[in-house]
Amino acid sequence: MKVHYLFIIFFIAITSSANAEEVTYSGSLNYGNGSLNYQIEVTKTENQASIFFTSIEMNAYQIPALNVNLSNDSLNFYIVSDFYTYEYKFKKLDGGLTGKLNIYANETEELLNTIESVLTKKETDASEIKEEEVTFQWV
């Protein structure tokens, strides 16, 4: 009987996310002699958008963005770390996004740097989708 309830909960979770549109963008931030690669995952439903930020170089994985504002032609959001706040402001351009990143010190709220950035839409590759068999054991 427990397995049936688990299946029902799993089915509801999948069907409720079926109306969501997910897009992944990737880009890099070039500054001085270095660069940082990153990607953002945008999930859009009828009434809101969620963004998750990932950058291996910044030791960040699936960090949720704050104050997400997604319109037909722009995307703005914030990522907050221990010491810095990263403000991303993008405009849609040819299937991608172009814009800038403003970096602020959390302690003083001083603007430290502005970096131009371009994000390209990452196409989902069928080979990236993995299938796993999952079994549950009830004790």
C-alpha cells in the first residue's frame, strides 16, 4: 500500500512540473587574465520564473537566484554569497542573452566591478539524458 502512495506523489510531482518551461544558458565572465564559466537554468511557469546558478570555478552548484524578473525582452536577478552580491542584467538577443554583471561588496554595498557577459542557449542533447532503475525496499 505504501508503494501506491509513493507512486501517486511521484506522479503528481511530475505532472505539476510538466507545465514548466526549462531553458539552460551557458557563458563565461572574462576579467583581466582570467575567466569563469557558468550556466543558469531558467524555469518558467505561468506566473513566475526560477533561476539556478552553477559555476565549478566559483564552487557554486544550483544556487537559487533572488529577485528574479523575467519579461519578454529581459532577465534580471541577484546571486548573494558571503562577501559579494552579483547583479545580472540581461537583454534577449538572437536566441541568447547579452548583458552585464555588477559585483557589489556586501559590507559596504559599494560597486566593485562591472563585467560584460553573453549567454548562449544550451540545446538539450538526448545523450545527456540518463535512465536509472530505482527500487525501494520497505523494512
